[in-house]
Amino acid sequence: MTTVLLHTVGGDGLGHLSRSLAIAQALAGHAGVRPVLLTESRDVQLAEGYGFPMYMLPARYAIPPDSAWQGIRCVGSQLWRNVYAEVLAQIGPDLLVHDTIVYDDIFHLAQLQSIPQSLVLRQRPTVASISRTILSGMRVIVLPADVRDQAIPDHLLGTTRIERCAPILRPWSGKVVRETLLVQYGLDPSAVTTIVCNAGGGAFIEDPFLDIVGGALRLVSEHIRDLQVLVVVGPLFQQALDAVCGIPGLRLYSFLPDLVPLFAAAQLVIARGGYNTIHELLQVGVPSLCLPARRSHDDQAQRIDDAAHQARNVQRGQETPDGLAVQILDVLKAPLFGHSDVDVFTTGADEAAVALLKAIS
Amino acid sequence: MPGRILFHAINHVGLGHLNRLLAIAEYLREGCALKQCLFLIEGGRDLIQSTDLPWIQIPAFGDFRSERWLKWFGISECEKYPEGITRAVAQIFGPDIVVLDTVLYKPVVAGIAGTSAKVVLVGRIGDLLRRQLDSGIPEFDRLDLVLVPQEEAEISITDRQRLRKIKCRVVYTGPIVRDRGGDPQQLRRTLGLSESDPLIVLTLGGGGWNFAERLLMSVIEARGLILHKVPTCKLVILCGPHFTGSLPKTDDFVLYVSQFEPNVGAFLRAASVVVCMCGYNTMNEVVLAEVPTICVPAPEADDQLARASDYERRFPRITTGCLDPIVLANQISALLMEPRRVSESAVPTDQRTKTRQLVCAEFSRLQTGDV
């Protein structure tokens, strides 16, 4: 039995976890391979549904400075290190896979125990902050495609084996019975359906997204009487919901595990610019207005612009209610429903799993 | 003055154990300057993440989460995992006091064996604790203090005799319950409701009992009759993080559905009527919220039937209900048609203050060795 431990760090979104789950699912499809997750995330719902063995730690870098953690901050990193050591001892992984962020302590612990390690690296700029020691300690670095940048950074050239793969997304069948799906969510198939997706919803700073979108949709509803809106605020969302609660025809959810089929059934999606969201929108081809979320390690505005260059269905959304309302009305007048400009990405997780297993075979 | 406190909450079908320990951490923080605490949890991340209290999750066994491990690993391997993580945490954290809730979970007690920590059990009387007391498990000898989160008068003579078997100090504290705040008026505005709009809040606790799904279905089936009598009525469903049944979609009646809300207190106080099961925390929270409540006890929970009749007798706003949608609809409609203002704010009762002071005093005595 080959045990693969997937270490995932996340704080303000669910992208890293989502990708690790996709890879875990692909790994589980290989005979004799058992995936185990070690996640440091604020997620509480997404991972539970997948049924993989899982260790859960808090997202270390997302701990608020004024929280009760402060008192034990002095022992904080030792605490994580001790737990990492225990996890490695308990399951004795044949491979440790990091997603984009590599913590020194778990890397060195695994290295001391001669546990092979690999890296799935989503954001190319991040690589500059990873030490050459760590990069050279990887058996393989898997680079999932991103609309943003395709070049291999200098840091990686000549250091380690690089494997490219298609975007790594959780599996989607590509088939949607639109009427059935909409009815299942209490929506009317004959009405104009807009999905608002705030991704993980875990912005650390005040985020005006729902204020802008709520204001815009109220304006739009004066022109489109049969508008219905399904809003998913994100499982990490903790702000007030006032901004969206007054939207006519509203269906409000904190979290839905699988939004892609709903995207495919909608006339319009209003979303953010994270890796998973953008690639899912490209995959589905639904008309989309994307408003970037501010992230410390990602440039969502750039990704949205790059996606808009490559595919007709993605546009950058105006960040004012009036401007966004005009865009929404334009899109809904001439919908590109069901149209996809890009190849459908279904193979990324499988390609990554094969590359990871090949590295230890 | 408590120093480092390590809490362990076993949590499989509800959130009661974790909620109670969070209440104790909050009491200690309010009352006697808790220095450091850390929670070992087995679930309920959404609950603890709604506080700022530190946590580490240990693998859980003995419930639905076991399957994910046992599919890939042997049982003998799995059984060592919680103990190992507990030991790894305790070595670094160095607790002065370890607090367990109701269950003396062997892997955790074994994991702290190498420390000199004093051990407190918060022991709610129910079948879980009775079984452990009757079988005389050796872990009881490790205890330094037992806090019973009930009034002594609530406890039967037989149970009091059981508790006398414990060698350490046993203190009856009264209900240990959190006051999960939030402004009910603001919440109503957020939900698009005026102060007078009739609102049913259905809370299913942690949502782990199978009965939770049946209660939800009964309330949904009662919809037509309720709307016939109170046409503007809305329903909010708080199904709990462990709930695995299918949820109704939001529509003109079902206003909002949520797997978890950190400010449950605001929902309870914003309600015209609460429909719930009879878990320890929910019942004490509805008492605190002073809201008309229909409680439908889950027979699969060891203590809910007795609690339902006890609370119905003691608190005039609480009525026991059943799964029959017609009966339920009539009970809900009757309460909805009674005029009632939404509570202004959460006012901690004298009972809560008294309990907090008692708990703080017991922890201080434990720390100074004056037990």
C-alpha cells in the first residue's frame, strides 16, 4: 500500500484544499494507493464530504493577532512541529505532497525521515519565496496550467523535474439537465437565473463585493422582472448579509459543495477571480462578470484580465453598483449561454496523480 | 488563578460537549483571567472557529468519521492515533489542568499520562456518564474535580449515589451554557423581516441524530396548515454541522437555511417561536432567550425525554411537541398568533452569573491546591 500525505495550507479561500481533494480523488483511483489529508484551513464543510482520512489543524497564518492564540504563540510553531512529527510517524507516508505553500518545519521533518516530497505549484510568483533547498528537495514539481502565466520561472529551471498538467479541478461530468437542476434548488427554469459566487468568502478585510453586487442586482431587477438570484456567500464568510437580503427572487446559501453544474445552468455568473473559479467558468463557458478579491499571494485582477483575453465568456466586472448593473443588462440581452471557447479541463488531477506516483515508483 | 488549560471535547452527534467547554473557557476568561487554553476537538470546527479560542483536531473514532480511516487503515493502527496527537500536543503545551466533558476518553487520558496536570471532568448526568460510573473504569482515579452542570435538585437519588463513588470533590454548578450573543433586531433586519413578522426558528442542535431529519420533515409537512393560519409566516432552519439529510430549498416560506450559525442566541431571540429537540445546550439557551418553544425530544438521545418533561414543568414558555405535522402545525400557529415582542438583548440571568462565579472559584481552588 502506498500512502500519500497531502499537506494543504489555506486561509482566505478554498483553492488549495479544493485542488488537494481533486488530486486525492485521482490518487484513490489507483490500486494500492491511499491518500491522507493534513490540512491547515478554515474550511469546515468542503473536505468532510470526500471521506478521506484527514488531520485538521488551524490555518496558522490566518490566526488573528488578537486571538487567544496569542498567549501560546511562543509555543505555537513547536506545537505544529510536534503534531507534524506525530502525523508522519503515525501514517509513515511514502510521499508527502505540498500544495504551493511549503512550510519549512514539515519539509525538514520529512527530509530527516527520508520521506520523498513533491510540490504542486499553482502560482508561479510564489516560487520566488520558496528556498532553493526546498525546491531541490522535491522529487517532482507539478505545474497545473493557469490562464495567468505559462512560463517556467527561472528558479525552477534545471533544479528539479517539472511536470506540466491541465488545470487541476474537482471532477465534473459536463452534463447538466438544466430544468431538473434549477428546480432542485427551488429555482424557476423559465426565469432569468444569475448565480453569485463569493468563492470561500474568507476575505480578512472588509470586502465590498456583496454590497456592489446587491446594489447592481436591485437596479437590474427594475428592468428584468423575472430575475432570480442564487447567492453563495462562501463558508468562510462572516460579514453581515444586509447587502444581498433585499434582492428580489433571492436564494441564499452559505455553501454548496458543487457549483459547476449550477454555473452551467445559469444565464449569468457573478464571481471572483480565484484560480478554481476562473477555470471552472472557462470550462463551463457561462457568461461571467468577475470582480477580483484582494489576496496577498495572488493577483486576481490579472487572472480575470488574462481569462477575458482568452475566452469571450469572462469579463472583468465593474466595481460600482451602477457600472456592474449596466454590464449585467448587456450580458443578459445577448447571452452566450452554453458557449465555451476553451478546451474542457478534466484531466488535470489525473495527470498530476500519475506524475506524483511516477516520482516514487 | 488558572494557568494553562487543555480542554478535550468528544463530539459525535451534537455540539453539546464542545459548547459546554467553550462556556467554561469563556467563564474563566471573564471571571478570573484565564492565561492560556487549547482545545482538542474531534469535530465542530465551525463552532470553535466562531470564537477566537485555539484548537487542534484529533482523529475521531467511534462515529461516522471512523469509516474514512478504517477504509484504509487497520483498527489497531487507528486506535493509537488520538493518543499520539494528544501526547504531541500535551508535551509542548504543558497543561496545568486538563478538562474533559462527560466522557473519560481513554486515548486522551493516556495521552496526558506523562504530565502533572490536574484533571477536571464536567460530568452531565446521562447514560454516557452512568455507564462509565457503573463499570468503574480506572480513569476516574485520575480525576481531581468533577463539575456536574446541573442543579443538585435535578439529580435523582440513584444518580447522586452513583456520583458518591467518585473519590474527588464533586460540585453541582447549575447549567453551564454560553450566551451566544448577537442583536436579534439587527438579525431581523438582515433577514428582511420587520419586528412583528412571524418567524419560526427550527434548530436541530448539532444535527447528528437521525431524529433531526424527521423533525425537519414534520415541520416542512406542517407548512400548509401553518400558512393557512398565519400566511406571512417565515421559517429559518439551523440544521447543524453534523446534519446529513436533504435540506429544503429556500422559497416564500423557507426564508433561510444554514448548516451552522455562530450567533444562535440572536436567532433564538429573533424568533416568534422556536422548534427544537431537547439537547442540554439548546434547552438552556431557549430558557436564556425567553422565547416560546416547542421541544420535540429525540428518543435516540439518552436524556431528552426526561429533560423535555422536566423543562416543560419548570418553564412556562416551553411546550413538548411531537412529530405529527398536524399537531405541530396547531402548536406553532397558536404560539405565532400570540402577540410578542422580540427580546431587546441578551441579559445574563442571575443563574448564569452564579454558575460562572462558582466555576471560577473551583478552578482557582484547584490551582492553589485548596481542594
